[in-house]
Amino acid sequence: GLIPGNSGTRNMRDNLSDLRAQVAANNSGILLLQQLANEYSLPLVHSYMNFIQSNAEVAVRAMLKQITITHQTNTLHAIDYMDDGSPIKLQITIDPESGSAKFDFTGTG
């Protein structure tokens, strides 16, 4: 890493354990989705998946519209830093009518 005493990873053993847990969770998810499709049919599972995605979109757009009202701006800024000190910059520009947003990471590096 660029910071003295920083290797760029918090702990290799922890990272590998995290990856194993993620693989196990994905495998469980695959099994559960296969069981749902077998029990209810793949088209029905797809229909519910599409409904969940559409509902999430409506909720996020409503939240973004509300943010423009609450904060009286359509532009939000944030900055955070990686372990090596590299900045992660974000500017979100929200369309207050549609709730759509542009995420601009210019300056990240």
C-alpha cells in the first residue's frame, strides 16, 4: 500500500473467509431459486422478480424526488477514501421531475 504499514488488504485470512462465505451464500441462493421455480414455475418466479425490481425502482425514484425537496437542491456531493488514501468522489444530479439520477465519479482515483 501507499500508506506505511498498510498492505492494501486488511487481513488475507479474513478476506478468504469472506469470499468462502459469499460463495456459500450464492450457492444457497441458487438452490432456493431452483426450489421456487420447481414449486411455482419459472415464469411465475420471473414475474415476481420483475415486480420486485419495478417496485424498487418506483421507491428509489420517490426517495430521490423527496431528497430534492428536503435538501432544496438537485445535486449531492460525497467523498470518501480508500485504505491507500485514494479519493472516491461522487456527485449525484437528480432530475426532480422523474427521479432519475446521474452518478458522476469524476475525480476518483
